Amino acid sequence: MVSNLNNKAHIRMSRHWSSDPYFVYALDKYTALRNAGQKTLELDLDAIEEVISNRDGPAYRLFDAMVNIKETEGDEGYRGAPRILLAILEHLGEISKQKQTD
């Protein structure tokens, strides 16, 4: 399968990841679930594969945020890389839950 994404220009985040609601709300939800005692996350790989290549999907949002972290934080600062990874896990969990209810 050949992706048409190669023809699209890469768009960088215009703001720091920590002010992007996509990551902030997901990280807050992840934190709340962990504080409530949740220890596992179930992922529907079929559901994730349906959206993973979308330009506004989790893979490219993660990529843009990682570039932003590298440019603004380096190896210090907010420790953004682990935080956005946890936020992406929450998004993948939500994608999986949505597929189950469809």
C-alpha cells in the first residue's frame, strides 16, 4: 500500500505541546484513570490501523509534538516525550472504545 502522504507538506506545531488541548486533555484523562486505579489499557488494532495514517491522527500528532519537544526542550524541561506518549496511549484507547460501540 502506497500512501499519498508523501505529497503533503509536513506541518509543524505552532505552539508548545503543553498548550495543545489534544495532548493536555488526554494526559489529564490518563492521569485520572491511573489515580482511579486503572492498570490496563485495551487496544483494538483494527480500529487504530483505520486512523493511524490520517494526517490529523495520532501518529502524525505524536510526530509533530516530538519535533516540538526536540526543538524547545531537548533532554530537559517539561519531560514532554513521556507525557505525550501517555496522552497518545489514551487517544488510542479512546479510538478502540469508539470502535467497540459502533
